[in-house]
Amino acid sequence: MHSVPSLAILGGPALRNRPFLRWPVFAEADRAALLKTFESGEWGGYGAAVQQFEAEFAKAHDSRHGITTANGTLSLEAALIACGIGPEDEVIVPPISFVATATAVLRVGAIPVFADIDLRTYNLDPSNAAAAITPRTKAIIPVHFAGHPADMDALMPLAARHGLAVIEDCAHAHGASWKSRKVGSFGNFGSFSFQQSKNMTAGEGGILITSDSRLAELGWSYGNQGRSPHGAWYQHDRLGTNLRLTSLQSALLSVQLRRLPTQLAQRAKNAARLRAGLGAGSILCAPEFDPRVTGHGLHLFVMRLNAQRYPELSRDRVVEALIAEGITGASCYPYPLYRNNLFQNHGHRLLPCPNAEQMARQCLWLTNDVLLGSAEDVDDVLSAIAKVTEFAEELLAANTERSQ
Ligand SMILES: Cc1ncc(COP(=O)(O)O)c(C=O)c1O
């Protein structure tokens, strides 16, 4: 006779039936800012709201210039173009990221070179980046994955020694800092995204920051049809395109920038509660934070399967089990970037990436809905993880049945 299942995925009762916080968070200030810009009639055309947001965002990230773009994919492309990267050049990227980090390189005609990550931080490992350098290498794009800054102490001198540009992909790392300096301000450019899921959002959008006036001019010019900042409107000095953000988006983002410090504090509080609650016997291990990280962006809270204790368990099955328990935002990347079909048809170079393979097999993460939620929300997540841990054998047995 079969006993009554405990786990929701096997037909038992779900631990939680209430929805989590819905992202994006907004309030009266967002509505008022949007309405004010709406009524001004200046919705686009590189208006005052855009320029104000660019200045505020750059200042908040220890940089002199901000150049808004339509999204964080195009901001990476604009940065590469401004740095003079093009056909035949190689650009080193980590394989644990969103696809845009590598496709931006392809879009400018250059070749992405995948180098392995550090398993403690899931960021590009500087020694693997060093091993990937050839005479064709022109740039490195470190990604501050999940909001954890990459090792800029090692990457910046490496790039300097080889004359490489550094474009920081900060799509997960608004407001994050490495040794008290904001990410995005180390490299030639920092590139951010304001896509719907990001820690600041206008639905879509992006920005480049830099303190190099010449690069700022080139980046701005590319996204503004090759105009020059002080040239006439119908004067086009180089080949460009239109990457402009609208005033409506900028107005919304200015309000969100003011909210960012409070939200980062809330993320840090919830991450600390999660870390404290994930004990040694848990099915999932808490992430490690490098002590040089003085501000974690906490876009994602990444947990790794305790494979030593539960070698048979599959990460995908754990994600499904947590979702069934009501932890609806649990998610993961299915595989490292280079396994996407698109790279079969486009030039790329691949160094051995055992850490990226392991990460993509064993990790899952929590997002805004938990990181900005209440202590009770966090406790529900911990209870769900504890429940899956307690009944891991049940999950494994069902796995075996499924595969027979
Ligand atoms: C690491 C990373 N880089 C780049 C991007 C591209 O940003 P966007 O979606 O705004 O084009 C994203 C997000 O989607 C991302 O997660």
C-alpha cells in the first residue's frame, strides 16, 4: 500500500498558496513622474528627463557620463563599437550569463571567446580569462552575475597588461560595489539593463556609464545617428543608429534610482535571513560572497544543490518541487551559453568550462519576489526547502519510478 505523499509535486498539499510580491514595485511617485512627463508633451527626442536621469545614474555609480539606450543588449553593442571592436577581434566573455553578453560581440562582427567561471562567485575567473588571451583579443566583458561584483582587482590589471578594453556587464548589478567603488566605474564602460525583471526597470531600457569623455562622445554618437554632441541636428559625422530611451522611461527610472538604496538594504536583509536559514544538512547550499564585495546587487540569490549529500538528485526536479510548494519564482539557466544552437552557426571559441557546466547543472535562484518580500515570505521559502530536504528520498524514489 502506498503512503500519502508529502511533497506537493507528488500530490501532497503545497506549503504556500499565497502569491509573492509582484515586481515591479511602484507607488504614487512613479505615477506622478510619469504623468508630469506625459503632460509636458516631451515624450522623446532626448529631452530634459532623459538628460537628468543620465546625470543622476552616472553620479550614483561613480562615473562622469551616462548614455541611455533602448536596452542592455544594445548598450553592450554601443560600448563595443565605441571601443573600436569589430570583425576578427576576439572578446572574452563568461558562459554563465544572459545570451546578450555574447551575442552583442557577434553583432559587431567580433568573436566571443568563452572562458570559465569561478565556482565560488559564478563570475569570470581571471586566470581563465588570462589563458584565453591571444593577439586577436581586444576586450573582456566581465558580468557581475546575480549582482555579485566580478574580481576587478585581478581583471583590471590583466586588461591593462594586454591593452584590452573592459566593458562591465552590470545588468544584474545596479548600485553594487567592489571595495566601496560602484561597479560599472572600473572598466572603459559599464552597461546596465532596465528590462522588466531587472532591479531598476522601465519595462525596457539601458544605460552606459563611463568617465572617459571621448568614449562617452562616441557611445552617445552611435546611439544618436552619428551626431556629435555639439553639432547641428542634421549633421551626421559617423555611422550610427537610434538607441534612444524615451522621456517617459527616464522619468520612471529617476524615481526608481531614488528607491534603489532602500531596496538594496531590503535585499541584503532577506539574503542574510536566507543564508542563516540554509543549514549544513539542507538540500541547497547558500552562495559565497567575496569579502571585497561591499555592496551586492542581489538581483538573484543563487543556491547550489548539495551534491555531496544528495548526489542522485536533479536540480530541475528540485526547482519543480519548490514551484509546486508555491515558491513560484524559483528558476535557473538550463546550460552554459555556448550550448545554445546559435553558436553552432556563428564564430566563437570555447575554452574548457567545467565550472560553468557544474554551475548550470546544480544551481537555481530566487528573484525579486522573495528578495524584496517580507520575513514571512523568506521563512516560507526556507520551510519549502526544508520540506524538500526532509522528503528528498520520496523525490528520488519518484524520479526512479519516472525513469523506469
Ligand atoms: C547579464 C545580462 N546582460 C545583458 C542583458 C540584456 O539586457 P536587455 O534585456 O535590456 O537587452 C541581460 C538581461 O536581459 C542580462 O541579464
